Amino acid sequence: MILATLGLLLLALMGAPLFAIILASALLGFYASEIELTVVAMEFYRLAEMPVLLAIPLFTFAGYLLSESQAPARLVRLTRALLGWMPGGLAIVALTACALFTAFTGASGVTIVALGALLFPALQQAGFRENFNLGLITTSGSLGVLFAPSLPLILYAVIVQQLAVGTPVTVDDMFLAGILPGIVMLVALSSWSVWQSRGQELTKFSWREARDALLEAKWEIPLPFVVLGGIYSGYFAVSEAAAVTVLYVLISEVLIYREISLRRLPVVMRESMVLVGAILIILGASLASTNYLIDAEVPTRLFEAIKERITDPLTFLILLNIFLLILGTMLDIFSALVIMVPLLLPIALGYGIDPVHLGIIFLANMQIGYFTPPVGMNLFIASYRFKKPVMQLYRATLPFFFILLATVLLITYWPGLSLTLPGR
């Protein structure tokens, strides 16, 4: 067993696919415990039976369609027309546009690539310093993780439902829980942007430009209201809202705007489903591995070991934040969710932490991890996109990192921010 474990670690270091390592560890664990290996196949089947799981491929496809169209340009023009007259208005436009775009695409790297070409020169022209612009776009790419219909919010709810421990968590709970923490992060960065823009000349608000921008984006503006309004009014289930989103985006971008040809459509679908397939394989393998860990009482033993050394929930939360920040620099958010949530949730419950609050803490830390030096993924994506040295990106993102770190601490130690709207 020890040799097999060392072999898996060696394969992981050599770059073997993550799902293969997780699945192999689960199979080895069940085999060593003399448990039928069919339990792994049963986990995949149980996963496939979840109605809410339909939302993941549907929202992903809708996000890819939006990124392939001119929707990002229309979104930037609209927010600029409505907010550009404010002090720091264009920076606030960039923050808002990136957050909304990431919420629908589920990938901050896509946001940097899709919106960076529009926002970076606009910010330069408005008189903002280059390092401020680089830091703003690199960090704001991950802000939408906490806003519905973000895939990480859905995935966290799915994992907790499968674990069936503690108070039940729904996707609606997570959508509502992310609103106030996400707004706090946006307000904090907007305040910094206003401070950085002091002394700059303001552009006058133009009713004509606002009208033209509204008319140009008239088919995209209703989308958030249709999706979120349908869910929270009880008219749609989450999976039904995802289906309506895809239909709406298909009609608007393919048939009305005609920015995605019918010939291009299968390519976009294939690209989006490659991501979905990777997520679902990792999720199924991870849940099988989690079953073995629960059977072996690993979370219980881990909690007892931690409890012996840490009795205070506040101390545990400090260490949890440090751990998650480091984790966010090494793993993408989907892999981190399926690997770590099954281990962390039982421990957090032992300290009296609500699972919804834990989810928001987890995602808030992971989104900062995207641009935490030295290996945050967004740093390298932005370096490649803007042709700038990674060291310059390190320096550019530091003020934003510390601001968001302060908001993460606020989210961590003020549970009401996450729990008020879901009514928990």
C-alpha cells in the first residue's frame, strides 16, 4: 500500500491527470479495505441522477457563447455610458463588467483575455497608471466567482448535498449567500479606484450615448433578470433557469445579433463540453474517494487531531484562510472544491461553522489565490495577454491583494454577511 501511494505521488509529480490520481487512490483504498470496486461506478451513477447537475453544462455553454460574441464589448460600452462620469468611473466600469462576465462564464482567465483588450487601453487613455490598470484587470477577473450563476457556487452546493452532513445546502442558498460578500469586495476595490483617480478630469454624462448603449445591448440586459428573477421567484428551478439561459443566449447571439455562425456553433459546444467533462470526471472520482475517506474515518480522525491543538473556532478560521490562500495558488477552483470540501466540511461543522458560510469563505479565498504570488494562475494569463513581465504583475496586484484580503477577513469573521440573505 505504501509503495502504491508513493507511485501515485510520483505520477502526480510527472503530470498525470488529476482525476486519474484521485480515482486510483479511491480504487486502492477500497481494494485494501476489501470493499467491492463497483462502489466507484455507483458514485458516478448517483452523480448523474442529480437534477441540479444539468445546470453546470448548460451555464457553461451559455458562458462560452457570450465570450465568443461581441457581448463583452457591449457590456463595457453600457457600463461606461452609465458609470463613466463618476470619479474613477471607468475603473468601476472595469470591475463591474469583469465581475458580471466571470459570473456567467465561470472562468476568470477567460475574462482577462476577453475584456482585457477592451479595458486596458481605455483605462490608459483615461489617465490611470499602467500598474494600476494591470492590477485592476488581473484581480477583477475573479470577482464574479461569488455572483450567481457562478459554476463554483453550484458545484459547492452539489458536493455538500452529496456528502449529506450538517444542515442541507441548496444552490439557491449559495446564490443568495454570495451577493453581500461579492458587493463588499466590489465596493472596496471601487473605493480604491476612486482614490487612485483623484485629480483626473471627469467625462460628462451623455444621454445620447447611454441611450445608444442601452439599445445596442437591449437583448443582453434582460438576461440576469430572467435568470435570477426566475430562480428567486420560484418560477424556475436552477436547472430550468440554465436551460432558459442557453435558449435566450442562442436566440440573441446566433439568430438576432448573428455574431456566431451556425457552422461555428458545434465548435463552441465542443470546447465548452471539454471543460464540463473534466469537471464531472474529477467530481465523480473525488466523491468515490471521499466515500473511502469517510469509511476509513479520516475526517473524524483529522478533526480530533486538530481539536487537540486548536480549541478556538477563530484560530481555526485564521489557519483555514492561510491554507486556502496557498491552495488557491496551486489548484484551479474546481479541483480544489472536489478535493478539499469533503475533508474540510466535517471539521468546520465540528467548530460550529455553517456550511454556507464555509462555502463563501472557501470561494473568497480561492478567488484571491488566482493572483497570489508566486504562482497564481491569473498572473501568468495577464502576463501573456498584456506582454508584461510576471514581476511587474506581482507589484501591480499587491494593493488589490491586500484590499481583498481585508474583505476576506471581514467575510470570515462576520458570518451575517453570508447568512443573512439565505435566512440561516
